[in-house]
Amino acid sequence: MCQLAEVSEREEGCKKPWLLRKPLVMVMSTKSSSRVMKTTVEGTEAALGKMKPDKATGLDDLAPDLWKSKLWHPAEWLAKLFNQVVKEKKVLERWHNSTTISIWKKKGSPADCSNYRPIPLLSHSMRIFERLLDRRIPKIVKLSDNQCGIVFGCGTIDAIHAVHLLVKKHREKQRPVHIAFLDLEKASDRVPREVIWLAMLKLITAGFPGSLQGGEFMML
């Protein structure tokens, strides 16, 4: 049986020049506040509404259907839990752990470990907390207009349409156009965690609103 190879690779002796680069995010004009915005029952219910049923459970064996049950009021209980987590600046111990399974990408040899995608089975209560934090970030951080990946409301179709218009306009004016396509293998798995830490620290230095301070650092 094939064992999943270690995905993350570390290069010894690397000077890590990317630590000196500025993060590609801009902080919107927002008044900084030391008061942490509390999680509301309404916001928790909205996050629960976006959860998909019949998903695999994490180490706590709590399915998403349990949190969406109408037999009790999970949103109120979760809101109290999340507010306590932020107040104490300490997440639940089980949120740090997960069970990782390997899924074949349906291409290449099944005996080759590189043809498998590692999927962590996380606690759904943590996913709800992450979703609540994720809804606050776009209010203070604006990504580049050129980015389509991992941006709400944007997708592959938008990028294809933009390239189509670009080529069409250059052909009409009989001008050359140069397009580069880059496909990074295991791109998400190789994101340097230090870059995320540096970006967060610079955001706080620039006046990161208190409504988000603590939550993201606890999850990193």
C-alpha cells in the first residue's frame, strides 16, 4: 500500500528572500479599534446555513448535520463558544489536530504517491469559526483586481473571458500580445507559512482593526 509522501519541502540554507517582500494586500481605510467584535447568533446561523450536509467528520465525530439540527439551538451555543475562544485567546485542543486521508487524483499510476491529494478531516466547529472570520476579512482587505483565484464572485470563466478580450483587442489593432501560462505543482501545499505570519504582522502594524485581532493568529 502506497504511503503518502511528505508534501511540504524545506530547503536548507535558503535565505528566504520573500520575507523582504511586501504582502500583496491593501488595508482599507477603517478606524482601528481595540474592542473585538463579538460573534452574534445571527452571524453564526448564516455560517451554518452555508454548511453542506453529509460531510466526513473530524476527530470529534460531530457531523455538520448536528450543528444544523432544529431540535436544539446550536447557533446560540456556538456563538458563546467562539466568543469565549476569542476572549481567552486559545482555541480548542482538538482544532489543532486532524485525520489526513489520501484521495487519488484519477490520473497517473495509483501506485505513485504524487498522484494523491491529501485531504485533512477537520472539526466542523472550527470550520464554522473560520467561516465567520473569513466574512470579516474582505471588509478591511482588498485583493488586487487582477486576481481571480480564491476570490468571492470570481472564477476560471472570468480569467478566460479577460484573456479572450485581450487577444481580440490586440488583433483588431494588429499588435503583438504575449501571454504566459504557469501551473505550479502542489502550489497550495508549498505556501511558506512565514509569509502569512509576516503579512499578518504588517497588517497589525498598519492599523489592523481590532475586530479581527487574535482570531487569525490563533488559527495559524
